[in-house]
Amino acid sequence: MNTIQIIGLGTGSIEDLTVKAYKALTDNTPTFLRTDRQKIVNELRNLHLHIESFDEYFEKYESFDEVYEKITDKLIELSKEHGKINYCTPGSPYYGDIVTKKLLNEYKDKINIIIIDGTSFLDKCLKLSGYGDYKNISILDCLQVDEFTFDINSFNIITQVYSRDIASELKIKLMEVYPTTVNALVVDVLEGSVKETPIFMIDQEKNHGFSTYICILPIEITENKVYNVNNLLRTVKILRGPEGCPWDKKQTHHSIRQHVIEEAYEVVDAIDNGNIDNLVEELGDLLFQVVFHAELGSEVGYFNFSDIVTNICKKMFFRHPHVFGDVEAKDTREALDSWEASKLKEKNLATYTENLKNVPKALSPLSRSYKIQKRAADVGFDWPNSEGALLKVKEELLEFIEEYNRHNIENMEEEFGDLLFALVNFARFEKINPDIALNKTINKFIERFEYIEKNSRKDLKEMTLKEMDKLWEESKFQ
């Protein structure tokens, strides 16, 4: 079996190599380097060792994935040609060398792989940073991070900051999470240098390379200007704890259920008003309700926040086979069809009627009507167009007026319900959300009523209806 001996060159000079690594490098085995951009390489060449590097691959191929794939293929080919070769990587092979990972994951049963470790860049980076609390460290690959990766309460060490362009992309992601006042440590492991700089300046350094690491110290929760969901979970736990808030400690799922509805409507109001700052606030209030219910569930052992997140992620994966599976959806209609088919399969509903009954009773009657009508329409029980729905509205209005003229209260209630149901159906055709439409009318009524009160010279109770109506008409043009 052919052999690839993977040698970590460490972070120092030739004197810092292990004895085992030095012997392996000087026993005339053909030696190949991931890169020769390391001072120790010149020292090895001064010993008249024949060493070849793969630096040209980083210029030749467009992506890092392709570079590492080609290096791995070449190493396999060379091992077959020579029987045994050395592959050298800066630092430790176990940390950050993708070629080593590929060899171990894909070829360990086909090739004899020997690893001779060296001092890792991470070890050197930690020493240079001066950070001493090793309980809370996150090691992140710059090429794979996004704004959801960073934990501001951890000491984040970011590797693979190869170039200024990569640093610029990293800066944008960091500024989504951290306040601009936070500083980062730009560490060059091989040079042994550490420079503190604001996170929005990390791409201004001139010497980014494979030995550049970015370190960001954790933010103390009392000094935070930016928080994450873990901070919110901890805050709610404190509110419910022995030293927490008396009101919060008394609440149950049932006692605060109305708040969920109220906060959801306030989110909708913020959207309708186009007030972004208010939308941020109201979304936070709605999220607080979710976290509070998660804490209630956790206290009795039924479920916790992780269960909620896990469940919704699984649901999204299952209901989007056209994204995460092998189903194709060429347009919005096909995507919705895929969603509905997955939803029915997930809920294991045996009949179409069960699908109607499955609409939550806690919804407002308008929203519940809307959803039930839509599900009935999905199986073809629907008017061909909005004109049929509008004719139904007229029919139900006439039937209501007929019962009104008869003064039949019981029948009036039934016909009024039919009229509302028909109006909702027409709204569905015109893509009007009945709850939102009614809320807009309520808000408009309050604004016009306020105009009457502000512009009246009398107390409202002393005004005639005619006087009020005059101001009401004026309010329409304000």
C-alpha cells in the first residue's frame, strides 16, 4: 500500500520541529509542500533537500475548493509514482488543512496515511492573543461563516483570512452582529505580530495571508449593545427565577395566550405604517412571547426553545422538497403546490374535510374563514372567478335584508354570518386579507373620530349628529 506521510511544519524555525518530523524530512523521501510561504522552508532547502510546493495551484485554479481537490489528486498520483511521499503543511495537519481532511475522509482505506504533528497555528494564536479563559472559545473558518455563526459571548478565532478581499467579506458579516465600537486582534502567527483594530478596519491591513487570524474578545453581557438569542433566553429564565419578576413568575401558557395575538397584530400595524424602527420593536415583542412560552415548557420538562427551533427547521426542510429535495418548482404556483402536498403528507390527514377542520379555531373568524375557503378551493370547490363570488355577496345581502324586514333576529344572525363569509370569499379572490382590511378601517375610523373631537368647539355629547357628520366629511380631505 502506498504511503503519504503528512508532516506539520509548526509555526517556528527548523529548531522547533519535532525529532520525528526532522528525521522524516531528511531521509530522502520525496517531499511536497502545500505552500513554501513559510520561513522554515528556506531553512530546509539550505540542507539541500529537494522540496516542491503547490503554490502555483493557488494561482492556476479559481476557487479554494478546486485548489484543494487538485492538490489531493496530485498527492495520490505522486504516492503511486514514488511509493512513499511527504506532504508538509504549515502548523498542524489537524487544524485547518483541508487536504489532510480529504485524505483522511476519502482515502484512508486505500492509502497508508501517517501524520507527524507540529505546533498548530491555533496554539500560537492563543498565546499571542493573551486570552486566558479557555472555557469559551469558538474556532471559525472564514470561508464558511455567516452572520449566524458568531457568538458574541465567546472568544472567536477566525481562520483562513487569506486576503484583503476575504477580510472585506468577513468585515461585512461581523458588522451585522457586533457593534462598530468592538475591536479585533489581527494576528499573524508566523510573524508573531498582534495588532488591535476596529472590526470595520480589518480589511485595511496590507499583509493578509494564510497565517492571518482574526480574534474577537467576548462582550460582557452588562456592556452589550448587541445581543443574541441566548441572551434573551437567559433573561427570560431570570425573570421566571426565584429573584425574578412577581408578575412574570405567575404566568402560564393560558394566561398570556392573548398577548401572542396582540403582538402579532402590532407587527402587522408596523408593517402597514411603514415604520421600520417600530417593526424591529414589535418583532422583538413577538419573539419575546415565543421565548417566554419556551421557558414555561422547559420548566415542566415538556419542551424548550431548541425543540421549537428544531421542529420548525425540520418542517421547512420537509415542506420545501423543491429546495432541499429532488422536486422541481419552476414558478410560485408550483412551489405552493409542493408546499401544500408536503403539508398534507406531514399532517397525515385522511380526508379533505379533516384538512378544513384542522384550521385552528383560535384564529379570528375572518382569518379562519379565509383559510377554510382557500383549502376548499385547492380541491376545486370554488367560483371560477371573482364575479361569481361578488354575485354571492349580493345574494347574501338581499337575504339578510329580507330577514331584517321580517324582524327575525335568529335568521338575521345566520344570514349576517353568510354575508360575512361571502365577503371573505370575494376578498380571497382579490387577494385582500380581511383581518388587515378591517383593521385599516378601524384605524381610519379612530383617526376621523379624533378629527371631530379636536375640531369641535363643543363637548361631543353636546353636538348634533349633523354637526358631527360635517366634521367627519371634512376629515376625509385631511
